[in-house]
Amino acid sequence: MSARILEGKVFAQQFKEDAGRRAAILREKHGVTPGLAVIIVGSNPASQVYVRNKHKSCEELGIYSEVIELPEETTKGELIAKIDELNLNKRIHGILVQLPLPQQIADCEAEILNRIDPAKDVDGFHPVNVGRLVTGEPGLVPCTPAGCIRMLELADIPMDGKKAVIIGRSNIVGKPMLHLLLARNATVTICHSHTQDLAAVTKEADILVAAIGKPKFVTADMVKPGATIIDVGINRIAPKKLVGDVDFEAVKEVAGAITPVPGGVGLLTVAMLMQNVVKAAELQVGK
Ligand code: NDP
């Protein structure tokens, strides 16, 4: 039997409705309109599309949004000065620096991102927010893994006591996913490029998360029958063709539930960003 398809748009819509409702409460009860500032340096076409989508989502939900476009040759000092200004701006509750940064400042990425006030760090990348996630304190969590977990909850897929396997250990996806699943009482294994006999590990998983960046890497023989498969990968294999890290057509015949690419996790990420902006505003007004 073919797997249940976990459609990103269904869950993204629920995240957005929730963010819109909470934004309205902040406006009506506290006189605060949540605000997001997105800084984009240079003219990377993919980044421009992402930034436009974020701005559009804010407008739909009554979230104030500013896009700050800086030239390609912006220096580290100029970018940091802009972040400092936004850290003090009362209209702005969330700040996001669109990655990748141009070559001349790419090496200083960590220093630049760490300059964002942790209270406004809606990407959840600041070490203070990473620490809060690890220790289980309330904070801002990276949007992609937070979206995946919320989707599992809304889809009624049990995590408590289940075996979860994550392929990929990036700071953006794999590592935060580990802590989010652990906090929901899953038994979690994280794999990477040095893992030996990967298929033997993945075949044990009730929940398998693929965040590798390799097209169709996870094949049907790596999957336990009935497992839930979350495909975070986005790989462009032709100008108009995106595929995930999972061989969707084959794996859906074995899995119990699976996210498609496109139309899966990617849609959750922007919707979860809206939730993070509202959450940042709630935390800042002490709600
Ligand atoms: P990274 O490149 O930072 O990490 C990839 C991970 O995969 C690394 O930990 C690497 O291991 C591991 N890996 C690579 N090759 C293998 C292998 N042969 N066997 C086992 N593990 C392997 O990627 P990201 O986490 O940033 O992104 C992963 C994918 O998710 C990409 O396709 C990206 O585009 C997509 N993505 C999608 C988002 C969305 O909104 N849907 C958001 C963010 C990312 P090692 O550490 O040993 O090198």
C-alpha cells in the first residue's frame, strides 16, 4: 500500500493561521504589531526569491516587514552597523540575514549572525538560542526542524518512545532536529558521512529524517516498512526540476507516511518563520 503523503501546504496553512491569530491578539491586546527585518546583501537570484516570499507571507498575516537591500560590496562593519541599528529598533521583533553572504564577508558569517540580539534571532542560530534548545528553555528554534516537528504533531505521528534517525548533522537542520525529537522522548540516532553501514541504522527508524543534500540518496531498501519519512533535501537536478534526498517514488511504496519534494518541508519553513516572528514579539512584550 502506498504511503500517506504529508502535504506541506496543509500544515503550512495551519501554521500561518495560528501566527495570524496570535499577531491579531498582540495588536489588539498589547498594541504591538510584530515586525520582521530581512537583510539581503548582493543580488543572489535564489535569495531574492526567498526574501520576496517571506515579505509576502508577512503582508498576508498582518506582520510588519522591512527588506533591507545592501550592495554586493558591503563590508562586515557596515553589515554589523545595520544589525546594531535593528537590534535597537522597537518596531522590529525579528531580524534575519539572508544567506549565503557574498564572498568577501562569508568567512565572518558566525560573527555577523551572533551580533543579532538573541531575542530577535528568528532563525534560531545564535548560540544563546542553541543553548536554550539543548537545555529545554523557551527560545527561538530554527524554522525548518521546528516546522518538521510541528507537522509530526499535527499529523498525529507518535514520537514518544519511537526510534528516530536523522541523516545529516548541520547546525541548521540535523542538530536542532536531534534535540527537538529528544525533547519529545524519541530515541534518536544522528548519522553523517562517516557513519558505517548507514542502511542498517536507517532501517531501524520509525521516523527517518533526511537532510543530506544528495538527490534521491535514501532508497527503498534503507527504509523500515511503515516508517515516517521526512525529506528536508532540496536538490536542483535540472533548471526546472527539484528533487529531495529521498527516492520518493520507490520509498512511498514502503513507508507509512512521507513528505514530497517539492511541496513538503520547504513550505513549512517560511510558515514557521512567521510563527517565530510572532513568538519573538510575544516574548518581547512578556506575553
Ligand atoms: P549540510 O551540507 O550542512 O549538511 C549535510 C549533512 O549530510 C552533513 O552532516 C554530512 O555529513 C551529511 N552527509 C553528506 N553525505 C553523506 C553520506 N554519504 N552519508 C551520510 N551523511 C552524509 O546541509 P544542510 O543541513 O544545510 O541541508 C541539507 C539539505 O536540506 C540540502 O539539500 C538543503 O538544500 C536542504 N535544506 C532545506 C530546507 C528547507 O526549507 N526544506 C532548509 C535547509 C536545508 P558530514 O557532517 O560528515 O559532512
